Amino acid sequence: MTDLALPGVPQVLIDVGFTGPSLGAGLVLGDSARGILGTGTLAGDSNAWVDVSAWVRSWSCRRGASTGNDPLPRYEAGTATIELNNADRRFDPLNLAGPYVVAGESQVAPMVRVRIRAVWNGITYPLFFGYADQWQINYQGQSWSTVVLTATDATKIFASYDRSAQSVAVGDGELSGARINRILDLAAWPAEDRAVAAGDTAVQATTHDGNTLSELQLVQDTEMGDLYLDPRGKVVFRSRHSILTEPRSSTSQATFGDNGDPATELPYADVTVDTDDNGMVNLVSITRAGADTEVTAQDAASRQRYLTKSYVRTDLLLRTQAEALSYAHRVLYQASKPSVRFARLTLINPAVGLENRLWPVMLIRELADRITVIRRPPGGGMLQRDVIVRGIEHSSDGATWTTALTLQDARKYDYFIVGDPVFGVLGANAIGPGAGDADQPANADPAYNALVLADAPEAYWTLDGTTGGLVDQTGHGHDATNHGAVPGDFITGGAFAFDGVGAYIQVPNSTAFSPVTNAITLEAWMAPDNLTPPTLQGGGDYAHWMGKDAADGVNSEYIARMYREHPIIAVNPPRNNRISGYSFNLAATPDNPRHLGAGSYFQDVLTVGQFLHYALVINPITGLVKVYRDGQLRDSDPLSGYNIVPQHGAAPLRFGTASLESFLQGRIARAAIYTYELSRAQIAAHYRQVVPAPPGTAQFVRHTGDAAARGSGTRLRITIGTNGVPAGSTLLADAGHSFTAAGPTMFDSRGNAWERVRSGADAGSTIRASQFRCSVQVALQAGDQIELRTPAATVARTLTVDEYSGLTFEPAHAQNSGSATSATPGASLILTTTQADTLVRGGLTIGGPGTDTYTADSLHDLTDRTRIGTATGDGNDVTVASASGNATTSGQQRWQPTISPSRPWVEIAVAYATGTPTWTPPPQGTAVKVADLAAVQSTATAATFAINLPGDEGVPVGHTLIATINAAYTAAAPSITDTAGNTWTVDRTAAITGNVGRTAILSCQITQPLLPGDTISFTWPAAISRKAVVLQQFSGLLAPITVDAQTGATAATGSPSQTLITATDNTLAIAAIGIAGPSTAAYDGDISWVPDPAAGTSTGSSDQTLFTSHKQIATAGGTTFAPALDGSYAFASLLVAYRAA
């Protein structure tokens, strides 16, 4: 384009399908043969196009809905407006000497095809496909003219086609998708120009009377699905479950924010926040087509507060009254309350440096995508919502590119549970009969009750919102009393709702509820209705929503805690909506004077109103506290970390609060307590009884991250985002890099095993491709890292990683690879599967830059995921692209993208078996770091150095202090003393090669408590001027302290890679690397070890620097420590493993 050549924005391609002698027969309005819908095949995307981009002055297109707040989504006709330079009259239909004239007839006419596309980084994104409405000519004097071309998508074709009723009704009981196909077949709409889901609703028979578009939209409304024309001109029909089951709708695809971290939030120009009652419905009346009886559903409280807002339908194709009632309740649930919602998001030209992140996200957005929007309003706070894209607009006027999205609050769909046998199944009443009415019957959940009772709880309360829900179902007599809780909704039936101010349910105290000599498991279902409850404790940061606790400070046993959405007290990492469980001593003790608890937690992005299954285990026999969410073990911590000895107290057991100091605003249901530790399988079974697993089919969850690097090196890293990666997920990674003879390896911060499933090089030995699979057994947290390591230095490295669910932890089902130099990767690569329902992952490594042209899978079997590459243009660039898709049948699977120009490539395709993963969480070490007490350095010449114990807690008896030291050379390591007279031991020391420094690790098990301000003194054999010290506090180490294993290495240059061989299970390893160099020296730690503080001097002369790490080692054997150092400095590397209790 010439008129719109904006810097830093995509190239826009606008084409018109002017017909010519060699072109096929397209539909042309008014043509006696090609203008009648239903008498021939409409011209698709295969006919020739004429590029008119060079004459475009401005353009805009819009698709989807103009509002996102209607009870049912209704997509309007897509339209485009294009202003063209007509100075030479080429777009004047009266100019028969122009370039678009065939056989004396101008092709500048209505109904010619029009498409708009955008190209960024070699990838072409369709934006609009339609048919010309008008060519409006504007003359400005005798020297200038413009034409405004307007176009509409195929919605107008269907709207123009009226039919006479057929003599026989057909299709009774067929699913909605089959009905959509039947209508399109009758209209002779090409099969290749439609993407129609099967649907979830059976419909009444039809005679196809009336308008085509009206019947299509009636089927859409009956299904509660989506019907629209995509940007390629295809008719798309999605079932109502697609909003829950398709990853692009169920999982946020991008996060847009204001003034946030640009690494995690994409900036927007404006967001509109609406709070009105548009789209509200609190009285729903449904009469099925052909029926006389109306069914209704209402929210009486909403009608009283907001006036009556009615929704009436008398034409839906539902087949039973039960389906009609369920339909009414679903509409009511989604629309009966007003909400603060994001209505419209506007994005403009991204800032310099953000183009490659923002453009692909902007251009690929499609109707019904889920995204996250964050707004930080003036005065503080943060509003964060997941939203569904219901409308998309793009435009450019030569100065600015604007994209605007019409949004719908995604919380309208959070109540429905994927795979649930009741929720989302029309006819089974997803909301429940009379939802919102006073006479709603309770659901007794007989199958769930039977499952829980079969596991022999000490007490079980259904908490279903009725008085019967307070009765202990075990017959043990632990009946509860209600103090202000009211009936509420649960996933399958009723719950109790708590107001967050003073409502709670209480069960009398019992010794059976205390884990003194045996373990207990406490489980319940909980849904927060406010992510920051109104009544909080702990400095205003959290609420206790269940537990056995008292405010008197002498009867604390255990609690379940939820932190507020944005905590007031700053800690690192932040505890936003962290949910935890703690075990306490009854009162403060000398070795735990602050009355702290030993606890475990999970920290996820919570959704208002969404239930989670929670289980807390306190086991004095194993000495562990564990917490589960949704059937998965999320964390485990030792009671010894805070010297906890569980005892029986006088406090009752409460729900909605623990000690009456803070309260939950939300709902609780189906609570039980057991006098033993439930197994992971039992807890998972309880969760799956309510939320069944999808039937084996794997799902793409989210893009975990990608990275690319140029310059000689061996490592490439991706940092885990805010969602983390839960245990039970599978990570699939595709890596490409400059040639190495052997394949690379991968690691992560939590020690999960990464399997290199397939690896290969091209024939010319210029590139290597690899695909990895990681079955996540230890959850990855936000900020954790994934690392690719090449076996030798490479000049280009690329990596992309995606998260999937529903894959087994079994070996890959099938795999294949191929390589060549061409523009058609995969043309001859066949992957043969022998079982149905597998996930196929494709990875393509290209010996070329990421700016090359790349076209998605021409077979459309796999969905493109990510393409990332280097782009220096020096002939050494490497790009990797990935794709995946579900192979529902066995046999041959293919993936055939195309590239331009021809490049060397290696393509890998692997099929993975789907199903519910089963695994045993690996053992974890029990020693834990309590605090980093000091990381200091000194340039003063002296033989002594002192640290005053910081903070206000001190160090209790039984804890261990570890000091790592690097200093100028002395003949021996320093000695350490402290105010209380504890004994310090040198566990490992070594002189840095050339006697240019000395590194040491010392330990002290505290037998006399240290108080805040106490002094720890370091004494060297001689006065020295460069010292660096790191002091840390640990708990859970064996008394007396015992070194299990140790090793060390020294060298004048290079990077250490050592293996520590431990003799016993359950140890804590400490790593110290001292270098004779400044603190600014490059250092890249081993991500499988926990990074600890560094200290060092930076004077430019005789500097000394210390780097530290630690690692829990659960199982005896070899553990490798392989950091990367600046090769110019001599070093000493020490490893010591201590036995844990």
C-alpha cells in the first residue's frame, strides 16, 4: 500500500474479486445465472483476486455484535468501508476504458467479492471477507476523485433468500448442527465454506418455511450457541458448550492492562466500563414452538430491586417442557443481576519495542475468544475481569491503526462446569428448577454422599442450605447450628451462603477433631463470592473461612485461610488470593514466640462464584501438613518448621469463620472430617464425583512461553507466568538451534523430568530440532523457569512451550520426523497412529529468520500455536514453529505448513495418548529455608567482621544457621562465634586456584536461642580487605547436625559442573561459589536449585564475590549442580549436603 504505509504496523492487503475471462463463476447480484441463491455454488476463495491496496486511502471493517450484554449473543452482519483513490477513474463503473472491464462490461459492481488481510512478520491474518454493496463516487473538482466501497459479509445473502414451505417436515430430533447443515445445503452453500459443530440440542422438525437467515438464527438461539461468518467467509456454528470446552473460549488467550508489567500485560488505549442495566433479565417466559403452555423463571429479589426486565420467546425449537424450563433458568442465571463490566477495549499503534508482542495478539483475535482485561482506576485498587470477545473492529486512516473489541463479561459462564453430568446439558436443568425462587428443592447428592460415607468420616455435613444439611450424616451426633448463613447454590444442589460480616455455622468441640495422636483430613467445597471479604484479620489481609480456633490465644488448632485479592502487607512473592491451611500450637511457646503456624497453600487466580474442592491434612505421625485443590496435592510442609505439636483445645469447629475474627463472603457445601489421612486417590475421587473428567480428549490450556537468542551460548530460558502450571498437566516444547552433534536437554525450577521425545538435524548439519515432553508432577509456580541447554555453544537458539491437559503420563504413542531444504515441510511426512483420540504435536525448525513468510497447516489438521525465531539476517538465524490438534481417529496424520523462501528444515510430529493422568507425587525434602538473614560485603582491612541479627523474631532452638563465605586468601577458613555461645563448624573450605581467595561453608545448630540484635562474629587468621558473607536460617535439619556428603572444585577459568552423591534420603544441599572477581561478574545459576542471595565487592582491585543456592534432595544418589560463570575469573565451588530430620 502507498497511502497507508505506516511504520511499525502490519501491511494491509485489500483485494477485490473482479471476474475475468479465466475466472470461475462467482455470485453476482442481478446476473440471470449467477445471482440466485440456491441455484448454484457460491464462488469461494479460490477465484482470482485483484490487489487494490495501492489505491486505498482509509479502510475499516467490523464483525460480530455491537453490544456484549444481551442475554444471548447475536452477531450482526460483518461490514467493511474502503476509501479508494479514483483520480484515474479506475473504480468508476461508467469508465469502460478502465482496467476492470470485461467484454465491454465494468466489473466495478455490487456483489463482487472483497477481502481484507494483514501481514505481520511474514504471517498473513484474514480480517474480513464479504461482497460489495456500493461503489459511491465522489468528484472533487476536475482533478480529484475518490470512491467509497462498502461491503457486507454473506449474512446479507442469507437474509435475501426467502423460501416456500416444503410439503413434509423433516429433521425431527436431529441435533442443532445437523439442522444448520441442512439449511446451508438447501441454500447450496459450499461444504468447504462452513465449520459447523454437532451441537448439544435436539430440535423440532422443519419445513424450511420463510427466510434462510431467520431460520439459521432461530437454531442458534435454540442451541444458545454462536453463529457468524469468520474472516475467511466461512459460516461458523458453535455449540453452547464451546464457550466452556474450546480452549480459546475457556482459557484466557491474552492479558491487556494499564500501567502494568509490559512482560505480562499488553497495553491498551482505552477501556469502557459499564454499570447500567442494559441486557438485564429477571423474568423469563418461554413457550416452545407449537406448544400452548408457557414456562417461567424469575428472580424475585432482582425484580423488587431493579424493576421487572422481561425476556419472552415463543418460537424456540425445544422438544420438551423440561428443556424449556432449563432454558429459562439458564437465561435467568446469566442476566438477572447488573454488573460492573468491561464493554469495549480499544488498542492503537503499539509503542516501539512492543510491536512483535501486540500485533499477533490483535490480529488473530476471533469472536468468542476469552481475554483478560485489567484496569487500575484513580484512587487505587485494580479491576480485573475475564471477558469474551463479541465484536471486532479494525481501521486505519493513514495516521493511526485502531482495533476495538466489544466485550461480554465471562463470569456469565463461570457457573457451568465442563463435563458435569447436569451443568450445561439442556434438558437436565443446568441451573435447577426454580433457581432463584423460594421453593427451589434441595439436591441430596446421593452418589456423592455415599462416596464420602464409604470412606468412614468422623462427621459429614451436606450443608445444602436446609436444616437437614446441618445434621451429621455419620450418626456420630456432631450436629451443627446455624448462625446467620442462608441457602445458596452449589454445583449440584444447595449450599450455605455466608455474608462475610458475621454469619457462620458451628459444630461443638470434640477430641475426635484434633490431630493429637492420629491424622485428620478436613474437606469442603468453597466458592468465594467476594475476593476481598469485608471482615478480615491479620492486618486486614485475610479471612479464616473454616477451622478450630479461638481469639483467646490459647486454643488455636488449625484454620483454612484465604488472602484478599490485593494484600495490604507487602511480601515477596505477593499472596494475592492465596488459600492455605495451618496447624498451630495451642498457644505461643518459647521456640515459637509469635504463635506462627505450619502451613501449606496454593495460589491461583480465583473466580468469583466458582467452587473449588479443598482438603487439609494434618498428620502428627508423618509430621506433615498438606493441602489439596480439586483433587490434586498442591503443597506439603513439615510441622517441625515452626515446632508445632498438635494438641486438643477448647474451640469448636466452625464454617464461614474460625475464631469469629474474620468471615467468608461466599458459599460452603459438603464438609467432612476424617480421623486419618485420606489418600490422594480418595480425595481425587470425591472431586471427580462432582466434576467428572472430560472423556479423554486432551485440551490445549495456554501458551507457557517462548524465547529466542542470538550470540554464542548454551542456555535459553522461559519464565512461568502468573497462572503457574499445576501438577497433572503436560508441557510440550519444541526447540530449534544451530547444529550440534548431540541433542539438547531441558530442566525446570521444580526438578520435573523433561523427556527429549525426538531430535534430529538437517542433512547439511546446520540446524537441530527437538521435541520435549514434561509430565508435571511438581507444580510450577509463577516466576519459576524452564531452561533449554545445548551440549555445545550455539549461535542461535529458539524455544516454545505449551501446556495441555488430558494427556496420560505414558510414553509417546507414535512419532516421526523428516528434513529437507524446500518450501513445503511435511509433504511426505506421515505419522501413523493405532488408537483413536490422540493429541498430535508438530514442531518445525527452519534454518532462516522469523521474518520469513509462513503459512499455517494447509491440511487444517493441526492448529498453529507459536512461531518464534531470530532475525539478524546473517545466514545463521533459526526459527521454530509449533502446532497441535486432536486426532479423533487412528490412521495417518499429517502436518503440512509452507515457508517462503525455500530453507533447510527439520519437522517432528509426535502423537500422545489422551486420558486421565495418574502419578505419585515425588517425595520432597523436609528441611526448609526460614529466612535470609544477611548478604553483606566489606572492603575494610581487618581480621574480624560482625553481623547483628536482623528482624524481630530471633532464631529459636532447633533451627540451623548456615554461613557461606568468600574472602581474600588466608591459610584457613574463618571461625565464627555468637552472643549465645552456640558452636559453629567449618564443613567445607577451599582456596581459589592460585591462592587468590578462600571459600567456606559453616553451620551452627542453635542450642541457645539468638535474640534480635545478637552478634555473630567472623574471625580470619589474618587481616584481609575483601569479604563477602551470606547468612541463612533453616529448619528441619537433623540434630546434631550431620554432613551427609560434600564435594568441591577449583579452577582458574570456566564453569563448574559437579555431582554431589548423597548417601541417605532427605537431605538439604548448600552450594557456594566464590570467585576472585567483582560482584558485577556474569553468573547464571542452575535453575534446578533454589537461588539464594549473592554478595561481593566491586572496587576494581582484588574483589571477591559469593554466589549461593540450595536444594532439597528427597532421594539418595547423584545431584548435579551446573551454573554458568564468567570464564575470566578463578573460582572455588563447594557443595555440602546435610541430613534432614
